Amino acid sequence: MRDARASPLLRLGAARRGGSIKALASYLGHADPGFTLRVYTHLMPASEDRTRNAIDDLFGSVVKPGS
């Protein structure tokens, strides 16, 4: 049942839309947010993509190496 609640929240990026992993863990009944991350990390948007987008937002798009 928890997976049915967690999957849509993580796919929609609930944690990056003002929520936190800690709050999501609590909602799911997990005492440890690390457990939530370990179990559901495959459903979260790629960290590399988020980091790249954050840098692009901060500095603007740049020419990719080799372009």
C-alpha cells in the first residue's frame, strides 16, 4: 500500500516542489528518511538532470563541450 502512495508522489517530484524527503518518509510511516531514499530512489528524477538544470537556471544555458 505504501508503494501505491509513494510512487506517484515521487514521480511527480513532490520532494522538489516544496516538500522534503523527511516529510514524505513521515507520511509513509518510515522512521528513517534514508530508508525512503534507498527504497524509492529509482522513482526520483535523476540527480544529474536536476543538477544540470539548476546550473543552467543559475548561469543560463551554455554550449556543451564538443559542440
